[in-house]
Amino acid sequence: FEVSNIRYDRATIAVTPSDRYSVFSTDLVRKDELEVLMFAESMTQQQALAKILSDLLDTVQRDLQITRAEATEVITFYGADEDNTTGKHEETRRYLKEQTEYIAWAVAVDTYGNPISQFAVSEPFTTEKEVISTATATVSVEKYFDGATLPSAGFSDTQAVVPVKVSLSDNVAHWYVALYANDITEAS
């Protein structure tokens, strides 16, 4: 089990099952939610994770209107990768909550999503605090040329030439500029 690239809203989970031909499911759970479930239902961690897995399968089955076996196929992975070489499965989970403690888990399952092994559980990890950038970009139009006044440059009377100047603060890491012909704030 490896958890890496932990950011304020995502983390990468890498699972290498002991049997590279096994079928398994993996996910993240908020540590506080797992603890509440364990306390409220008087469950062990293994029982609580089994309930979380079962609830996930129920949701997939209901939302997609498919069988339990089909729902299991949606949320499981094979131990071997596409080239059948490493047996390692890696994915990035997004839309996590900032400054929140999570636990990653993985478990081998049967055709219907029933656990057939103990849940492997990561050490708890905490997502970062989101840092809002103070970087700024200012775009200014210093001149405007009507295309009709520039026929020798290949412009027509329905075109315009608008040179823009982009000024960036020193802490800008990446930036893009896009120009539009119409008012993009118009709601109609």
C-alpha cells in the first residue's frame, strides 16, 4: 500500500496485491466517518469497512440499474496491470476535503463484491490546507484596429486587430490568455 501525492483535494493510492491475479476493490474513507460508524454500530474496523463496501455496491447497483455482479465489476480491479507485468494498481482519488484525515483500504472480493480477505488499511494521512494563490494577471488593450483600415494586411471590415498586453505578478507559475468575439458574461 502506498499513498502519495497528497494535496488539499486529492491523493494517489497504489495497491500491489499479494496475488497479482486477484480481483480487489480499493477506496478512501474519512477516518472520522469510519470511527463514527464503528462506534454507532458497535463494529470492528473490518466490519465497518465491509459495510462501507456493501453500501458502495448498493449505490452503484441502484444508480446504474445493474446486477450486483455487474456493480462489482464497476468498482473492482485485477491484480495484474494491463501488460500483466507488475500487479500494481495506481489511481488518483479526487474531490477530497482539505485538512481531513483519510484511510485507504483494499480488499479481495468475490464475483458479488463480498470480501474474501482481510481489509488492508493504510496509515491515516491528512490532506493539505488549500492555499489560495496571490498571483495576479492584468490584461490591457492599448490599441484597437478596425480590420477595414488594414486591407493590405489581409483583414476584412468584419475583423479587428486587438493587441493586448499581459502583466503578471512575480509569483505567477502558469498562465493562459484567451480572447473572445462576444461578451462571455452575457447570460442569454
